[in-house]
Amino acid sequence: MGFCRSALHPLSLLVQAIVLAMTLALGTLPAFLPCELQPHGLVNCNWLFLKSVPHFSMAAPRGNVTSLSLSSNRIHHLHDSDFAHLPSLRHLNLKWNCPPVGLSPMHFPCHMTIEPSTFLAVPTLEELNLSYNNIMTVPALPKSLISLSLSHTNILMLDSASLAGLHALRFLFMDGNCYYKNPCRQALEVAPGALLGLGNLTHLSLKYNNLTVVPRNLPSSLEYLLLSYNRIVKLAPEDLANLTALRVLDVGGNCRRCDHAPNPCMECPRHFPQLHPNTFSHLSRLEGLVLKDSSLSWLNASWFRGLGNLRVLDLSENFLYKCITKTKAFQGLTQLRKLNLSFNYQKRVSFAHLSLAPSFGSLVALKELDMHGIFFRSLDETTLRPLARLPMLQTLRLQMNFINQAQLGIFRAFPGLRYVDLSDNRISGASELTATMGEADGGEKVWLQPGDLAPAPVDTPSSEDFKPNCSTLNFTLDLSRNNLVTVQPEMFAQLSHLQCLRLSHNCISQAVNGSQFLPLTGLQVLDLSHNKLDLYHEHSFTELPRLEALDLSYNSQPFGMQGVGHNFSFVAHLRTLRHLSLAHNNIHSQVSQQLCSTSLRALDFSGNALGHMWAEGDLYLHFFQGLSGLIWLDLSQNRLHTLLPQTLRNLPKSLQVLRLRDNYLAYFKWWSLHFLPKLEVLDLAGNQLKALTNGSLPAGTRLRRLDVSCNSISFVAPGFFSKAKELRELNLSTNALKTVDHSWFGPLVSALQILDVSANPLHCACGAAFMDFLLEVQAAVPGLPSRVKCGSPGQLQGLSIFAQDLRLCLDEALSWDCFALSLLAVALGLGVPMLHHLCGWDLWYCFHLCLAWLPWRGRQSGRGEDALPYDAFVVFDKTQSAVADWVYNELRGQLEECRGRWALRLCLEERDWLPGKTLFENLWASVYGSRKTLFVLAHTDRVSGLLRASFLLAQQRLLEDRKDVVVLVILSPDGRRSRYVRLRQRLCRQSVLLWPHQPSGQRSFWAQLGMALTRDNHHFYNRNFCQGPTAE
């Protein structure tokens, strides 16, 4: 037995070596399966539902891995050896693997176990993120660690032993370990001096931890201290003692203003917060101070004494609505760059006027001022008069203030102003206010819902893809989301320097005729989306000589009015226009037959009904042909069912980008792309293409990017992409492809930079052809290990194509067949000899018995009856002379001589048996060679010898051939007393004949005997008792 084991071990090694050699010969699998190797040594294992840390193969370049991200998996146990095989690991992300109950989406209980040497085995580790995991204590950490994140865990205690030895640590984040989403029984406790040993610590974040005091004896190296949204309602100089290097201090949200809170809030106690006048005086290096949401109703100038380097001050969400009109606290902040005063409103009150305190004029370095959500109704030159002397002021945010009267001309006095945001107000037109100095009185009560106080969403222009970014222009004015119904030139008096104007999401419903924007001679970008503009006049917008981008999207109401025409001829008069959006206007009829422009470079015509327009014969066939310089055209969501070659022929020849997303195209004539000789990008995503056939991409095309994702493509013709020599990016994702074939691309495959085949139901059969091809181009396939998945067979559905090596696996059907055959061979090899030894004769008998009952045996024997040599084999007892005399003289004569041509062929023992054969051979040949076996009996009580053997063979024939061949002739009257004879008379009367002793009955006897010998016995059986063994 020992020898067998020693022999099998080298054999298994040999098999493994052969398999490995075959794998290398077939192609190299991605090195870090199931994860993906990304640039700069990052291995991305996010969102793979892993339950343990993957151990990468020896063949993978593990020494090059510097970053490993295992975020959003299901790893609940970390072992000592999990990361020891990564000698160069510097960054490790393990967040969102085992979140605390309160943070879990389904509130499932979970606990993460970390073995003692898990991270000590990685001496090169510099950054570790364990956030959003249910851990109770700080694990043992290597001394090389620089950044540690333990946020949203259940660690509620920090002492000197927790972080001992981490002298290189610079960043420590422990936010959200005790707050309403991650509840705890006690607040986070930081023992005095617990962090004092971290001599290089510069960033400390302890937000959302229910702290009531600032931790004592913090390291003096701290530069960033974030303590917001705790319960620290008192601050004194000793709380921040020795933190002279501090640059950013965030203590906001500790004494909250709950009427503006978007989450659970505890009201600030009366007479709090309490800030000592000298709290911040020793922080001479402080550059950022956050006091937001602190229920401050006044500002003490002493707070900011000594903060000469302060650059950012956040005072939002307080009660400073009166203070900002009188305060002198800003007089010493000469280096302040950004000041946030948003949402300092008085509850349920909006003021008629607001005048900023003169001390704002001391903020000579101020670049950005945020004053949205203070709630005052008028804006004039007195409101912002102190700001006019600020030479560096660039951004002014005044949105959400309920301003209904605004003198926009006042911004001319601000020489450096680049961006003014007046969105989400109630401005309805030009203001005729007189300059009035107003205090914060005469308030009008306003009843607000909590949702009304939320900050405005970040402005993301819907037409960002095609129009210039206003942030690069000198002056931008945002009046979106107001109550403008008409636009008058008086609104923009003295704003000739304005370059970008946003008027989206208003109610402007006038017909623009070329006079609305007369003062804006320098305007370059105009956004009029989401209005109700009537485009009828030929000279619309012609008063804007430098206009480059015009957004008229989402002005669909006028285009939906039946019988009203619309004129696009104004486009031809805009000589500098380069970008135009007419998107989502439901344009379908009664518009100009052609757009003309020599300067236009980009046109967004998505969200219209071009399919309906092109269905009107040739009326709109040349709609885009007049745009001779057009480069970028978007025809997405235009209800296009077909795109005929003549349609592409009439598009501008200068087109480089054509987008046809989200239409209903089920057919595309690819050869017609030669009508667009400069086309580089074609986007057909979201259509109804079933196959890429109808020829191939034409030779000579300059197409570099083709997107056919989100279709229903299940077949690609061989060589379809091969002629597009310039093709570099191909998106085939989210289709119905079951394979990806090298023959689709030909020699082009080596030049592909991006080949996206994710979200296809690939058929992962053994030896799948697409596997070798994808491995060949794996550098160009994004998300190959994780996003390219199987669609079939069922056991692999939804799994990565590398769930098993499809190149070396065995075919499942073949495996089952081989298993069944081998099992059968073993069973037969063991069972047959054993059964033959134990019960061979019985099995032989049962086999022949079953064989006799088979239908084909009966039919075969039935077909051979006419070829039998005898009609009847006559069996009788030769020792009874009277019986023998009757057989030879009466029976033979009547059946062979007196029937003429109906004579029967009888087999008699003494006449027809062959000499030299044994008795049994002759007997067997006679029984099986005759149609019937005729027994002539004088008595039925004693049957033996040849009679008995013949009867048994006749019964054997009954079993084998399912034929009853027995016919009985009884010569004496007492023979009928036998029970067998009586039973047979009941079942088959015609097969039992009695010899009549009266001569008158003998004629009938011979007729009955002839019929019994020539017809099958199953016709004679009594159907009332049984159907007979041969009944069908």
C-alpha cells in the first residue's frame, strides 16, 4: 500500500504539470482573478461579494501590488496570512464588508473578526481603511502606517495602548462611531493623552461621536482638527491648548439650529453655545474655521483676534440675520478668502431690505461670499455697498432669498466679479427701486416647510456636452428658477460686460424678436432652456453679435400648438454661433425646411420627432444640409424607426460625431457610412438592432469609436469590423451575444484600445472559443474579470467567465455519459459472474421466459408458420394397439388421403423421425416443426413417457412463442373425467375432441378436427373466461 501511494504522488504531480503546461499554451489568465488589475499597481476587488480575501496565484506579479481595494464585499474574518503574500502593499481598503447593524441596508447583525497578526504581516502598509465595519477595538497595526480610517465602526474607546507605536501616523479618521445612524450606549471616550504619542499626527477627525468636550492633551503637531456634530457646547482656550500648528478647525453642528436640520436634531440649550473670547486667539496659523449650525446670534470680535491668516470662515445656518447688518467682527480678517453666511434667516420672516455692515469692506482679500437663504426681498446698490470696495471679490451667491426686485446694474460697480448666482428667487422683471437704506426690520412673515430650506442642488447644465463652460468666462449671471415671464432690455442695462447668462427654468413665454438682449453686446453663452419661447421672428437673438452658445432646449409648449409655425432662419444670422441646442422640444412639423449656418459646430437635436419629419416625403430631407461646418450632431430620442441611405447622404459631410441613441432602429445600412467621410464617432446605443450584418463597416471609413450597446444583438457577421482600419473603441455591452469571435475583427484586433462586451449572456461551454480571444485582447476589455459574465448554462449564469477554466474543463454531458458507461461496465463485470455462479439456470430460464413474451418474437414466429414442414405432430401411446391402429388407419387416411387438395401434412414418429438423431432432438424438431401437436389418448389418468415429454415441449412453446398448439383427441368416454380436460373444454372447447362411437357422428368429428388443426387456438378461447395467452 505504501508503494502505491509513493507511485501515485509523482503521477499526480505529472498530471498537474501537464495541465499547467496546457494552460500556459492556451493563453494567460488575468493575473489577479477574480479581481482586476488597474494602473499604478491597484488591484480592484470591490463589489465582488467575496467572503474571504483572495489569495492570488504564484504566477501573478504580487510584488507589484501597492494598493488593494476590497470594499463592499462580505469578508467577516481576516486571517494572519491574508495579506502576507503581498510584500509591497501600501494601501488597503476594507470598508463596507461587515457594517454595524444601524448602517447595514437590511439591518443584519454582523461582527468582523481580525486575527492578531493580520496587518502586522504587512510591514510596508501605509494606508488602512476599516470604515463601516463592526469592529470593537483597534487591531494590531504596523509601525509604517501613515493613514488610518476607523469611521463608522463600534470603537468607543481610545487609550494610549490602542495606537501605541504608530509614530509615523499622520491621518486618523474616527467619524460616526456614535450618532443616530450608528447608535451607542456611551459616547466615544478618548483618554487624556491617548494620542500624545502620535508625534507626527496632522489630521484628526472625530465628527459624529457625541463628544461633550474636546479631547485633552492632543499632539501639538495637529494641523486639522474636525469635531463637528458632537455635543461640545463650551469652548475655552485650554480646550485647544498647545495646538499652535492648527490650520483648520471644524467645531460646527455642536449646538444646532434644528429648524433647518435635515436629520434628527437636539435643540441647543438656552444661553449656549459659550465661546470664551480668547478661544482661538493663540491659533495664529489658523486658515479655516467652521462655526456653522451653532445657534450663534452674534459675533464677538475677540473670537477672531489674532487670526490674521484666516482664509475660510463658515458661519452658515446660524441666527446672524441682524448681526451681519451691524457687526464689526470682520475688521481684522484681511486675509479672508471665503465667507459663508448662508441660511442665517429669522424664523418665518423675510425682510424687505438688507444692508451689510460696513465691516465687510475690511475683507479686502475676499473672493467668495455666500449669502443664500437669508430671506430679503429687494436687491439694490445699498444692499452690497460695502462689497463694492473689495477688489478680489469674484463669486457672490444670493440664491434662495425670495428676492422679487433686483437692480442687476449694480454689479457693474464690482470690477473683479465673475459669478453672481440669483437663482431660486422670485425675480419677475426689471426693478424700479429707489436707493433706500434699510435695516433688518419691516419683516414679512413667511411660512416655510423644511424642504424649502434645503440648499439648492449643484448646477449641472443639461447641455454641458456641447456648450462652453461658463466658469472660464469673465462674468456669469444666473437668473434660473425665478418668475420671469418676459425679458426686457432694461433688466440688463449697464451689463454689457456680461458673457454668460442663465435664464433656464423660468416662465418666459414671449416671442423673441431681436430686441430683448440689446444691452448685452458681449454675451457669449445664453441658456434659455425650460421656458416657453416662441421662435417665430427671423431676427431672434441677432442683437447678440458675439453669441457662441445658445441653449433653447425644453421649450416644447409652443411646438406642441397645432397650426403655429416656427422659424429657424435666425440661425443663419448668428455669425459667431458655434453651439446650439434645440433638444427636447418635440419638434415634428411646421418648422423651417432647412437649418443654415456656416459657423455652427455642434447641434443637439435630441428629444424631437425627426422620424415624423422625415416621413413627410422630401419636405425635411435636407433639414441639416445647410450646416456646412457642423462637426457634432445629436439625433437621440427622435423616434427613428429607419435611417435610409438618402438621409445620411443629406447630412453635412463635415460631421465627425453622430449620436443616434435611444431610437427604434432595427436595421442599419452600414455601407451608407461612406456618405460621411469624416465621421469618427457613431453612437447607436439603446436601439433595437438584432444583428450586425448587411455587409460590414465600409473600407476607408475614419470611424474611431462605435457604440452599439443596449441593443439586442445576437449575431455579428464574420469580418464585420475588419475593414474599419481606424476603429479603436467598440462598445458591444448589454446585448444578447453568446460569444465573441476573432473572425469579427480580423487584423484590426491588435489595434483595439477598448472592447466592452460586459452584460452579455455569453455561453460558457467547455472549450468556448471566446475565452482565448478575450485573453488575447484582455488589456482592451474593461472589467474583464468581474463584469464579463456567463448567461448560460444555468449553473454558471451570472458568474464571471473565469468561474472555471472553460478551456480545460470537461463537457458535462460527456462526463455523465462516461460515468454511466464506466458504472455499467463495473456492475456487469461484478454482477454477471456472481449471478451466473449462484443462479445461472434460473436466470437462463427467466431470460427465455421473458424473451418469449416479447412482441417481436410473437410476430416473428407468426410470419414463419407457413414455412413449417408439418401441420400436426401426432403423439400417441404405441403400446396400445387399438390407438395405434386408429391413428394409422383412420386418422392418417382421413387427413392425408381423403381431403384432396386440403390434405394435411402429419408427422408420425415411426415414419418421419430421422434415424441417427437422439430422441429429444427428433421430439423437439417435431413439436417446433408442426403447427399443432395432436394428442390421441385412450385414457387421461396416466400420461408418461413420450406423451409427457411432448406435452411439456408444447407448453414450452406456449411460453416462448405465445402459441397454444395442443389439440386433444380422446377415444374412450371415461377420458373426459380428467380435471385438465374439463378445464380445457371450458376455456377452448374446439381443441378437445371426443371420438363418436356412432357412425353418424364421425363425419362431423373429422370436420371439427380439420378446423382445429388448421386454425389458431386463440380463436377458440371462450371470451367470457379469459382472453387467452395469445390474445392481442
